[in-house]
Amino acid sequence: MIVCVAVVGHQNNPLYLQSFTEADDALKLHHIVHCSLDVIDERVNNPKRSAPTLNETFLGLLYPTENYKVYGYLTNTKVKFIMVTTDLDVKDADARNFFRKFHAAYVDAVSNPFHVPGKKIASRSFGARVSTIVKSFGSGTTG
Amino acid sequence: MANYLAQFQTIKSSSDRIVIAVEDVSDLWLNVKESFERRVPVKKACLNNKARNPVFVDNLPAEFIQTTDSRLRSRFPQEQYLFWFREPYATVVLVTCEDLDEFKTILKPRLKLIVQNDEREWFIVFVSKAHPSNDQATKMAKKVYARLEADFNTKKRERCCKFDLHGPDAEFWDDFDSKMVDCIRNTLDRRVQFYEEEIRRLSEQRFTPIWNFCNFFILKESLAFMFEMSNLHEDSLREYDELELCYSESVTSPGKHREFGGLDTGDDQAALLNPGFKALTQIVQDDVFREFEFRQYIFACQAKLLFKLSRPVEVAARGHAFVVGFSKTLALHENSLPFCFREVWVITACLGLIKSTTSHYDGGAVSVDSEKEFHRLQGDLYSLCRIKFMRLAYLIGYGVEIEKSPVNSASLSMLPWPKPATWPSIPPDSSAEVMEKEKMILQSKSREKLFNIYRKPLPLEPSLLLREANRRRAFLSVGNLSELYDSADGSGLDANSKLSPNRSASNFMARTMSGPAMSETSLPVDRPMRLSEIHVAAEHALKQTISDPDFMTSFSSVEEFEKRYMELTKGAADNYHRSWWKRHGVVLDGEIAALFFKHGNYDLAVKSYEKVCALYSAEGWEELLADVLPDLAECQKILNDEAGYLASCVKLLSLDSTLFSSKERQAFQSEVVRLAHSEMKHLVPLDVSSLITFAGNAGPPLELCDGDPGTLSVAVWSGFPDDITLESLSLRLSAWSSADEGIKAIKSSDSHVLKPGRNTISFDIPPQKPGSYVLGALTGHIGKLSFRSHGFSQDGPVETDEFMSFEKPTRPVLKVRKPRALVDITPAVSSALLMNELQWIGLIVKPIDYSLKGGILHIDAGAELKIEESQMIEIENYRGDMEHASSANSSAEAGKVEKIPIENGKIKLPDWASDVTTLVWFPVRAIDDTIARGESPASPQKQSIVDGMRMIALKLEFGVFHNQVFERTIAVHFTNPFHVSTRVVDKCNDGTLLLQVILRSEVKATLHVKDVQLDLQSGFEHLGKGDGRPASSLFPLVIAPSSRAGILFIIRLSGTKDLDEVENADSMLNIKYGISGERTTGAHSPGPVQPGDSEELLFKIALRLKRPVLDPCLAVGFLPFSTDCLRVGQLVNMRWRVERLKSPEDASISGDEILYQVDANPQNWMVAGRKCGHVSLSNEQGSRMEITVTCIPLVSGYVHPPQLGLPEVGEVNISCNPAGPHLVCVLPPALSTSYCIPAV
């Protein structure tokens, strides 16, 4: 189950963060997303160690902890997509697929002429679309 | 084969180095032992690794053991193969012999016997006892050695070397070492091959029933151990890796139930770095090792090798992965393990790894990357340890002491509770402890944050502990419990739901359930435990799990717990700071700060909190910032750090308004205002860039002309939740191009009240230097507090649609143009105006994109020019401008003429004229006191154009504060209407003169001459009526511009007055005329302008008439020559006739004698007769006489003839009629025949 998805701008500023937990604990997900930027930074700043994945937008598993996993995706404009899931056996292909859809939704949202680049995404339709993507991820009918 | 395991272990532990057997044939060992053993460990050896590649090994440990030693003797051949790794790797045969025969007969057969065993790698050391001084013996030894070499060396391999007991021989030792290493290498190769084959054989049986992991393990580890002995650690490590892989496969394969292990005392302390923790025989069961111990064993072996390879970073990396992975494995077996065994194991494992890797790590030798990686891993280990530690602490009731921060919540609330088979029950006789825990729970209350900020604490538990614990007690049914606590919430009881909702209701219930302790000590079994009881039960169970008494002390009291907690947090933070993961480090700093804060260590807390806040605010994570910032503010408030506290309050206010309730925000504001009005010790300008932002208004920048003041209106956004009064406000403008230039504060003097949101504030701008200006900074005062904002763009309020993105470059708000012409004033006419008459001068006042509103025009007429102030000034639209003026501008009413007064030469321009080109007409009169003079052939005039020039100095003051001045001096040309010239057209015999007066129009206007009257000077008089009118009356006479007209007067000379008087007097010509001209083109009628109307004007001009100078009394006529031509030498008579034309009126010139004089050039003429003399001529008019003078021309050519002069008469009285010739032609003399005598 995806508990949180986030879009982080190229200056590491949060653009969109949506938690999918029922509890009122979004702040801890903020923390998880924020800290996972460390891993993205590390990978981006040390291309040597991640040479094979450098040209790929999908960063894979960032953060294997015992209880949740953080996946990352980095666009060419250095916008990061981050997904936190409590599913402990996620297939890379599923995650990749998820991010591709998420990216498409993001592109549509920021193409809105009323959206100010670099500012938080306030579009409700974007939120709805992301929710749909997140739900479809859980159902296993991705692709 | 499993039986051999114990033996294998013993052998392995007893042999740790390569054995080299010494076959002491000649009892020499005691002699050489010392020097031989000095050679081990072998300094450098080249061995082959598993892939048969040469590897250089340093300090290869080896031991010499005599073949007679018990260690080598008592072995069965079967054992020898199995534990081949411990068998000698080389055999040194020590021999000596001093006699060749002895060698042949005894030694050689014996040696042959020894070396015939192919299995062994051997070489012979021949020890020469011969002293170097003893030549005989030396020679003999050489001989024997040569024999030995011949017998035992082969072409392929030399197996002999010679050792002189009495002579140091460096060469020998090199030889010895290389031979020894050769042997070791060969043996090693053979044994590796053997083991590999064995392993392969066993591997092939992998899936058969006879497969036995234990055997495989022994073989594999034997090989690994052999590599390890040979210092081939890499190969050894690889063997262990393969072994681990193989084990994982075999252990996961479905099969019979195996024991997991971990139930022994002390198992809770991880042994992942201690291979000898447990004997392998203890953990073997049915030919398979128990997973718990064996995995740790394998890891320990790997770690040992990695440390030997100086790769502590890899140990840390593998260790972290191992701990995480193993923790999962432990979770699978959790219900069979002691309570919280898993957590305890992870903590000890992490601490063990941290300790050993740190002690093996010397930061110098590794690259920056791996150093960072190492610290990251250390941080991870610390952090993992910390989480588990917190979990345990929470279970035993220290949860109330743990900060409910996002980081703790993220780690704990997603971490499932331990899942023991049954939750520990409360031990008997523990009522005191229960009371204590009860007290702790009751005493704890969430700390009240500053400003009464209340946030629901973040959960530290995946699901409610109370429910989870009771549910896991075997005898309580789930249904009961849910009814008991929360019948509405049935779904939350799913044990796997890691995020089961902690509704506030259930939370509340949970708190109330830990009410006052009941007095009874023994619980009825079916009563659910209270929270305090759960804590006590957990603590007791934990005590049983944990074998290390030191470990348990961490939970003995809050202080101990916090000490340990701090240690772990600090360890994690420090290591993260030294890695790439700065955020992790800073966040943990926040946890440290929270603890400092709790203990009143505010100085340290502030430092850490500041770091955290800086991190969050730099990247815009406002939600997280909003969580920490109030704590920082509180610390600062306690520390009396007013500046910091204010900055924090401002920051709090500038955060997204949805993050705090309006009440909270109001509290922030009132705090700021309170401080601002209080007596602050250190007045520091407060940076409110994020709170008060400003921007120029949308649209093009305000454009000002050089020198103009202006009003700049600036939008100021206030982030304060309420109105805020600013005591003053000023704005700095900075030049667009250079930063240092033109920075000037512009004050908006009056105090402002900023409403929340957008405010528009106008600033008066004094004149600025030309250039573009951008908004610099906004400064001002709230109370006594000065603040400044650079927040031109950042963090503008999101809700306004005019929100500025901070990527937008700052736009100039003010442009001050370079000095340029703002207005142009040109005279409307170029042609001349009438002198001495009232004339209108038109000025075209043309504003150039600039309003002339309120402009004042100063007109300063120069000398000889007078402005008729009695008249009104007329201002009208300039029509010439209307073509290109757009029709939209028609509001300026084309053709409108406004009359305005002129006072002291000043005109105030009407408002309607401020933006359009206007024509200003003002009346002047050019004054020329001199009387115009006419021109006559007798008195030609040179008229300079400058004479009619008059200068007008104009000065226009305009602009808002009349700061703009335009000055110009214009020249206007004035002239008389007519240019008058006279000439005498004809002179009649009776003395009548026809005087023509020619009038030439000087102006571009039609002149109507209505009447002309000539007042003659004395000496002249009119003929006829004598009224001075011209001869013919053709008036009115119309003279077109630039045309001429002539008027004829008939006059005559009169009287014989004094000649001088006649000469000096002037005649006056009075011309009455009218003019019809447009003032736009030039001269015009001085009166009101009405077409067709022409008022009568008078123009007076002086004419000086001269009496006719041609009034001779004598006429001299040159009479023609008598001959046709003159010749040189020929006499010729010059004859002049003198005639008296009139009788002399004056007595002075009367007389009948006239003096004559002939004037001739003596070179040309010879005058015969009298050159001068008196001739008589009667005084009567008409009397004439003739003067004849005979001359001879002397030269030929054209020559001047002699002239007759009358010296007494004066030239004026002589009329030459007919006039004498100017030149005469004189021919050369004719040829004289009289001198030509014919040549006869």
C-alpha cells in the first residue's frame, strides 16, 4: 500500500505531498520524503557509483528500511518523485510504471498556464488523478 | 562425516599456520633451527590463488616441524586427506656429509628413500660444517655438494642448496626461501585442486538424499581455512560467500522442520563478529546447522577476513544488510523466541558492528567517497539501534519521555509491535512497580508549547499498545477486547495493519484506562491489563530476555534511558554529518535539541534547533519547520535572545497561513508588537523579508523625466494576521545597472497601518539621476524596532493572484530618463513684422511627451521692443499640429482661442494647453526712433538686417514643481512697410524735375496705399497745386508682397537759399496705407484681425533731395580735328569752344576774363603757343569764344589728347558738351620722299 507520494522541486522544495494514511500523521511522511532526498542527492552527486542508472529517470529503491520502502524517480529537470510504500515486495516494474503515470500527471498539471513553475501544485484534478494512480497501484493491475 | 566436525574444529583451532616438515637426516636441526626459524614468517611469497593467478603474499606464517615430531607422526592416512590443510606444505631435508664415499654408500640411498614419496614437496639443504679457514674440508664439502646436486637436481628443478654453518651467505637464504615457497606453492595448488574436486563431487549430490551440508561445510571451510592460512584472504572470503549462499539455499528449501536456535542464554547478544562464540558441534542438528548461530558464524568469519583485508567499510555495509536481513528472519521466528529478543539482538549487533568497524577503521587510507559511505553506514547502524532501543523503552513505559517528533514517529509508528506467542503477563507482587509506572503515566503530560500551539502528538506506536498487548494474551478473546475499548472500531485490531488508525477517541480511552491503580495485586486472569501493568510485564520479560546486565541498566531509570538515547542519537547524527546524508544528521540534531531542551540546556538546544530550522526553511519544508520552530522560539525566549526570538516569530508568521490557526498567528504578532514596543537592549534591525514583501505595481515602470519628482506606488504585502501599525516606512531604490549608485532611501513620512494582504503605499520620489531603478529594500519601524525587508519577490503570499515567482528577475519600477527636450518653443512667423506698429508675435509651444500643466511662460522683450500688456494674450491650438495629432485628441477643441492676461511678462498656460501644441499670440511693438530714410541715387543706403532685429527672451517654467525650465531667446525681424527710393526721371529745360518715388513692399502682406504726400525740403517746390500730392491720383494703390510701385511727383528747384541748408534738410514722404496680412505669415494690421478690414496707417519716411548738380554756366566743347588723322610731327590745331550758358547770378563768379590752361603730357605732345592764359568772354548768356592751341604729337599710338581746363570756374560749372575724346590715334610720321635719293 502506498502511504505517500510526493513531488519535490529541483531546489528540493516540496511541490506536492499527499499521504494516503487515515491517521493524522502526515508530518512523519514529510520527514521520510525529506530525508530520502539525501539518498537522491547522494546518487546524483556520485554518478560513479550509480553509473548504470544514471541515464534512467527511475532511481529504484532509495531507502530500504525494515517497515517501509521509498522509491524515487528523477526527471531531467531535476524534479523528484518519491513514493513511500509499506508493501515490502514491490516489483521494480510496477514502481517504474507507477512513476511513469505519475510523471505524466505531473506534466499535465504543470502545463496548466495558471500554474506558477516552482510553486506548489494546488490543482485538485492532479490530486484526483494521483489518487487514482495510487489506488490502481495497490490493486495490482498496473500496466 | 559429521562425526568429524568436532575433530575438524579442534584441528582448525590448533593449526593456524603452514607447516614445513624438517627431515633431519644428519642430526643437524639443532644447529640450524635458530637461523631457519628466523626466516619465518616468510617475508614475501608468490602463491597461486584459486584462479591460478600468481598473488604476492606478505608475511606468510609458517612453522618448521621435524618429521619426528608427534604432531606429524600420529595421523591416519584417512585423516590426512580430510584435514589435508594441516599437513606439511614442504619438506626440508637437512643433510651433511664430508666424505664422498659416505655420500654414495649411505646418504644417497637414504635420501632416495625419503624423496621417493611423490606426495611430498621437498628440497635438500646441504649443511657444510667446514670452516672457511680449512681449505681441505671446504673443498671436500664442495665436492660432495656437487655430487648431491648431480644426483638430485633435475633439469626442470633444482632441489639442492648449500648452507655454510660458518660463513654468512646471503645468497643461500634467498635460495632457501625461493625453494621453500616453490614447495608451498606446489603443495597448495595440489591441495586446492583436491578440495575443489571433492567439493564438486559433493555439489553434484546436492539434490540427492545423501547430501549432507555438514560434509560440504567441512570441505568448503577446509579450503577456506587453507586459503586463510596462506594469507589468500580474498579466496577465503569467496569460499565463505559461497558457503553462505549454499546455506541459504539449503535452509530455505522445504523440508523437515529445523530448529532455529537462539534460545540459549546469551543468544540475545549478537555474536556476528565472534566466530568462536559457540562450538559448531553445539549448533549442528541432523547434519544441518541451526540458522541462528550458523549465519552469525559465517558472517563472523567473513568479517574477520574483511578486517584482515583492511576493509572495515565493507564490514559495515555487509553488517548493516545482515542485521536488517537477519532481523527479518528473527521476525519469522519471533513467537518461539523470548520476548523482544529480536530488538535486543539488533541493538547488540549494531553496537558490536559499530565498535569493531570503528576500531578497525583508519580514515586516512580510504577515498572520500568510501569515507562518506562508511560514516553513512555507521549512521544507519546507530539509527537502527536507536529505533529498536526506543521501541524497547516505549514498551516498558518510557514512551512518555520520547519526543513525538516526525523522525521518531516515522521510525516507530511503522514498526510493528513484537509478536510474542503470548504477551508477558504481569508478575506477582509487582504492585509497587505498577504504582510507579502509573505515577509516571499520570505525571507525564505533553509539554505545552509556546503561543499555546497545540498539535495532536504524532503516534509512536503502530497500533495501540494497550489493545495489542491484551489481544496477544492467549486467554482474552478479541471480541471481548474490542467491546471493552472501542466497539466502534473493529478494524483496528488487525495485527498486520501497521498503520491502524489511532483515532482520537481510542487514544483518549487508552489514557483513561490507565487510571488510578487498583489495590488488588493478583489480577483476575480474564481482566485486561492496564497500560502500567503492560509496562511492568514487559520490563520483567525483558529482564529475562537480556542476558547482559549492563544492557538492562539503560532501562533502569529515565536518566539512564536518556543517557543511552542521547548516545545513540548523537552517534547517528555525528556520523550522518560526516556522510552525504546531511539531512538525516540535522534531523537527528533536532532530537538531540529536544532532549537538551527538556533538561533546560537551552544554549545547546538553540544551536541544534537553529540547524534544523535552517535546513527546513532553506528547502521550503514548511510543515516540518512549523513543527520545530516554536521550540526554537521558546528556547530563544527563555535565553532572552530577543533578536533571535523576534526572527523566529517573524518566521512563524511568514509560514504558510494554513499551518497555524489564526489565533496562534495572532499570538505571534502580538509577541512581535510587544517586543517592538518594549525596551530592547540590543536594537537589531529585524529582517522581515519573508513576512513583508513588496513589489512595484504591475505594468510598465513609472517614467520620469530628469529632474522631476514623482510618486511611486508600491504594493506591500503584509503577512501579519492582523493590522499592524508601522511607525515609519521608507523604501530604497537601487540603480538597475550598478549596485552602489543611486541608492537612496525614500521616506513615506506618515505612519501606515498595514492590512493583512495587499496594501498600496505611495512614496514621493525626489528628483533622481537618470537611469533605471529597481526596488531595493523596504525599511521601517514597528514601535522602536527597525525592520528591513529585502523580500522583493520571495515568499509572496500565495493566495494573491499577483503572486511573484522568485525566478522572475527584478523589474525596474522607475525609469528616469536622460535629460532631453521636453518642450519646444519656436516663433510662428518667419517674415518681418511692421516696425513701430502693434504686432502679434506667435509662439508655437510644443510639449514633447510631457505635460506643461501649470506652466508659466516668461516673456522678456529686449531693448526697443515693448510688450503691450494692455492687450490680452491669445492662446489657440496650433493647427499645423492637428494633422498628426490623433482625432482622439480632439478634446482639445480645434480652433479654440482663449484670451489670458499677461502680467509682468508672465503668462500662465491654461490646463487644456498642457498636452497639446499651442500657439501663443502676444502683442509687441518694436520701437525705432530713427526716421526711416529713403534711398536715392545721390544717397545710396546700406541697410543692415540687424537693424530690424528684436530679441525676445522666453522662459517656460513647468513640471509639477516648476522644476523644469526651458529657456530660449528668439529673434524677430521688424521692418518698415516700404522701402522707398527716388530718382529724377527727367529734367526739363525749364527746371522742372520729374521725381519718381518707388515704393517696394517689404512685408508679406498686401499694402494698400491710400494717400501719399511729399513735404519737400526747402530748395524744392511742387509744381501745380502744391499740396504735395503726386501728379496722378491713382489711390488706393495696392502693392502686392515683394512688388514695387512708383509715384511721380513734379517738382522744381526753388529759391536760391543757402546751399548748405538745402543740402541738410530732408523732405518727408507721408504714406497713408492700410495693410491686410495674416499674422501667421508675417506683418499684419495692428488692430483686431478682421479679414478685409484695413485700418489706415501712416508711414513717414525722410527723403533727401539734392539739387541737380548739373547747372553749369560754361560749356566747353571740343571741336573736331581738321585732319582725318594725326601723324607724328604734324602740326595739329586743338580747338575748344567755350560758351557761357547763363549769365552768372553771383557776383563772385562774374567777370569777363576766363583763365584757361591746357594740360598735356609733354612726352606725347609738344604744345606750340601758350599753354595758359586769359581769354575774354562776355557775361551774357550765349556768348561764346574759341580757344585754339597748336600741338605736335610726338609719339604714335593711342594717346590722351591735351585737355582744356578752366581753373577758376570749377568743374561743377562746366558742362562738357560735346565732350572731348578720351584717346586719339596718332599715326607714325609719313615717309618723306625728299630724303630718298634714287640709286641712279
